[in-house]
Amino acid sequence: MKKTFLDRHRAGCPDHVARASCPPPNQNQAFILPLAAATAEPSLFSPEFLPRLPQRLVEMILTNFGVPDWLVTIAGFLVAAGTVVAVFLSAFALLSLIERKTLARAQNRIGPNRAGWFGILQPVADGIKMLTKEDIVPAKAEKFLHLLAPILIVVPAILALGVIPYGREWTPVPLELGLVFFFAVGSLTELSVFMAGWASGSKFPMLGAMRAISQMVSYELPLIISALGVIMVSGTLSLPHIVDLQGGFQLGFIPSWNIFTPWGLFAGLLFYICSIAEANRCPFDLPEGESEIVAGHMTEYSGFKYALFFMGEYLGLLAIAGLFVTLFLGGWQAPLPGLGFVPTWFWFFGKLALVIFSYLWIRATYPRVRIDQLMRFAWLCMIPMALLTLPAAGIWHFTGRGLLSWVVVLPLMLVPWVIVAVIFNRRLATTTRTYRFADT
Amino acid sequence: MTPLSLMLTLSSVLFALGLLAVLTRRNAILVLVGIELMLNAANLNFIAFWAFDSPTAHNAVEPALSGPMFVMFSIAIAAAEAAVGLAIILMVFRHTRSTDLNKLDSLHG
Amino acid sequence: MIPLLILAPLILLAAIGAVWMARPVHAALMLALTLALVAVLYLALGAEFIGLVQFAVYVGAVAVLIVFSLLITRRGDEAEEIERRPKSLITGLLCTVPVLAVLAYSAIFGSNIKLIPWEAKLTIAELGETLFSSHAPAVLALAVLLTAVMIGAALFAREPGKTPEDPAEK
């Protein structure tokens, strides 16, 4: 078999990546490690080890009590999954508060500050309110689907959180096909949004569900196509390996993250915009905009089911922001050369916090996009631009990934972008408004 | 019964169910549901033979990936065909305001 | 074998639901369930990539497409029950049962070839290389097909006699 690009990857790492920060992929162990083979792990009480501590402790205690091995494995796995869920549920609670405070500050007011010191107990108050609300189900609703829909919105978000690498050699489930798993699981959300809308049995949820589905399906294409450039350049679908390949520094101090490449800049921007649309966030939150369509597909839900929708949306936002950080911002890699002593999960969650803050900032700043503008933007503007990043990534790779590549690829991407953007804004952005879906 | 026989039986029953849906349903879109079931039954067949029968032991000329390769193309083509079929049904719906196949009899003698 | 034994009855039940249920949206959702269970079966058999692709394409796109079209072609708030006509069911069974008999007979009693079990593993690198080197003409033909389908479906779905609408109506 002739030597291909993949053979060079299998032999080690590409030349531009410092060898020390690019271990071969099979060293990325899952949580399910036998304790004796933990040679690649840092010491037990270093800050790098902190996320693995609950699982290792439980495994050590259970092995001491003579529990059989398979049970120890299962218990360790449950504790690991529980850690991920606990961390992200508290992140969700904190995020709901931080969002309200940030939006408030952007609107020149103070956010919630009654429920504790600076409003820190506001998520607890919200939780108690949601749990004690009456659970109203409309008479014309389909009971089973009405109950199933919020559950089926939370489950894919939590599943997707399992394949993201949060630190060096710390991915809850390091699948070889991690990226495909993420997208497959994300497309389950569309069906559950439909179920939520249709099972409610009234017009607003149905309209909201149809709009939400068309938006999610339309923006899924540029999302996946811009991730394709990363897959092409990294040669792998496994997320830990993609992060490993973004180690090292160019010119001594610029990190080799995918966003600091000529194609990655544009692909990252596209991925970012599509992730806002996929998560139904402002400016793409027409399916749930209060002034437009009450609450869209969530109209007929109250109490804890509404809280589940809320939770599913925020967990999905965290998951896709985590994917953006992984694919384009270098995951857990440090931004400057000398910072190796800082635990890697700190960098990941720091970058994630910055990306989420930018989402909140955008929500506070931009007005809502109309449904036809939204669709035309996706199909007529974003898909051609996303398709353009693919040959750009190829040309970047084959011209040596250095300064020459920048000189060649950057005009190749910029000129069509400017042309498409100008044409789109002048002639294609708006159309006469027809209320097509309200005719039924 | 070997696992392979069980899977082939499962795929034949799925095929028969899809055929029943195509023959009995009145809504045009539910006929498409039957077609998708039949395509899935065929895909199951390919994966069954790939999973339970080692290709290299029979001096196979093709590589060991014939099953999954065919299934990939089949899935892509099925998606394309579903899109075109649904577009056609939508056009018909616009003309006749109905998806009932029994009402589309203007060419009936 | 064990995943197969658990999943096979579930797949059959879901498929029977897809074929038998009266309301179209219920039938479409049962189809989505059948496709999801078949994807799980692929994952259990070792064809992981195919299972995930089945999930993403069939459950995430085709089922959504079918459900969306059912919503668009509803006729107001009428009851969506379709009435059963025993004559069509009997005719359908008359055509289907022989097909089933022949297929099932050949499945159970017809496999005389000597089967050699192996550890079925689908390496994604091998799949990619085979797909784009020896099967490249097929991939190119598929690309042309999908482009034609997209353009054709968008053209079909346009309302006649108006300004070009958004191509999102698939």
C-alpha cells in the first residue's frame, strides 16, 4: 500500500508539532484503566489529577474491600459519568445566573441580586420555583410524547458531553469516531424538538417546532462542513488526537491551534456562527423568541419539564462550545510556551468560559434574525463559504503549512468571501415576507 | 439457529413489513416509510454477512470492506431518494390538496 | 449474539408499529425508532461508523424529513385516523406472505456455505482509503447524484409563479 498522508500520521506526528506534546493516539486511555497500568498518569495529588480523583478513590476503596473487578470497573465508570454530569449541571446553574447578570449589565441594570450575596443563590431559587410549579398538560396533548420530548432533548446533550477532551488524557469516552458520534447525537435533538411541538397539540408549538427544525437542519450543514476541514488536516476523527495535534508553537509564541491557520480562521468563524444557530441562541432564537411566538415548541410546558428544556438547551450550548474549543481553539493546550505547570483542564474550562461569555455578549447585542433571512443566510451564504474552506485547507497543507501557505491561501479565501458577502447583502438577504406555515 | 440466520430472518421480516406498508397504506408519505424499511432490511443483510463471515478465509477478491461500503452508498442513495420522493409528493399535494393515493385516479379509465 | 437477541424483537415491534399505526405521525415516529434500533444493532456488531452514519442520516435527516412533510401536508384539524379496509389488507398479505416465506426459508435452511466467524472490526482509516481510492468513481457519481437531488427538490418545492422562495423547503 503506497505511503499516504495517514501513514505519516500513524508513524508519529507531523513535523511541525513538538514531539513531546503529541503522544500517539493509543495512549489516550479511557477512565476504565486498571490501576496497575497507570504509568502515564500524573501523581495522585497534583492539580492535574483533580478531575480523576473521585473515580480513582472509589476504585481504590472498592478494590480494598475485595469487590470483584468487573463491578469495580462499572462503579468507576458510573462515578466518572456522574462527575461529568455533576460538573456540567453546576455549570448550567451558574451559567443561568451569569447570563442574567451579563445581559443586565449590558442593558445598564443590575441582574438578580436578591437571592444571596450578588444573587449567587438565584439558580437554587429558580430550581425550587420550577420544581414546585403545577405541571399542566393540555387536554389535546399526546401524553406519552409530551412527557418523552424534554427527556429526549436532555439526553443527547449529556451524551455529547462525554466525548470532549477536557484535559490531557482525560476524555470520559475516547471514541475513535468521537466527532461523528457528536454529530449523530446532535441530530437526535431535531426529532425531539418536533415531538415537543407536535405532542402539545396547539398551533404555536407546532409553528415553533417547524421553524426550529428547519433552522437546525439548515445550520447543521455548514457546521459539519467547517468541521470537515479540521478532520482533513488532522487525519483523524478522534477528538483527543485532534487536540494533541494542535500542540506546539509557531514562531516561538503563537500556538498551533487550528484557528491560527488561514482556512481555520474562516472555518472557525463559520462553526461559531452555526453553533449559535444550532443552540437556538439569539440572534437565531426565533423558535423560542418571546415576542414572536410565545415560547415556540416549549409553550405548553410548565414546571420541571420546562426546566428540562432549559437545561437541555444550555447543556447543548456547553457541548457545542466545548467542541468549538476542541476543534479550533486547541482544547486543553496552553496558549504560551512557559505555562506547562498549569493543569490542562484549567485551560479548557477557561477557553470554554471565554467562548460562552462571547455567546452572552452577542445575545445582548444583536437583534433577532427573521426566519427567511435566517434560511437564506444558511443556504445562500454559509454553505458556499464553508465549502470553500475545504480546498483551502488542502492547499494549505500541500504548500507546506508555513508562511507560503498563508500568502497563497489567505487571498484565495478572502476574495470569494468578500464577493459572496457583498452579493448576499445587496441582492439575496431579504425577500417579500410570506406567512407560509400559518396557512394550514 | 446461527446468528447469521437470525439476522437474515430479521431482515426478511423487515422487508416483508415494508412491502406490506407499500401495498396497503393510503397516505403517500407512509408508502415512503415502507420503502425506507425495505432499504434498511437490505442494509441489514449486507452487515450480517460482513459481521458473521470472514471475508479473507474464502479467498475473496474484494477487500474486507464490501459490506460496509455498500451500506454507506445505500444510505446516501436512500436519503436522496426520500428527498426527491417527498418533493414530488408535496407538488402533488399542491395540485390536489390531498395525499390520499386513492384520489389520484385522473388517468383511470 | 446477545445484543442481537435483545434487539431483534424490539426492531420487529417497532417496524410493526410503523406499518400498523393509524395516525401518520405515530407511524413516522415508530419508523424513527426502528431506524435508531437498527443503528444500535450496527454498533453492536462492530460496524461503528455505519451505525453512527445511520443514526445521523436516517434518524437525524430522513425521519425528520418525513415528519416535516407530514406536517406540511396535513389537512387542517381533521381527524387523521385512516380507516382500515380489510380488502386491501388481505390483498397486501396475499402478496407479502409468499415473499416472506421464500426469504425466510432461504435464510434459515439455505445457508450451506461454511461460515468462518471473525472479529469484525471496521477501521475508519481503511474505510476512508478504500472509499477514495478504489471506489472514487462511485463517490463522485454519488456526489453528482446528491447535487442533482438537492437542486431538483428545491426546484420542485418552489411555489409556481412567484419570486424565488428560500430553498429550505426540501
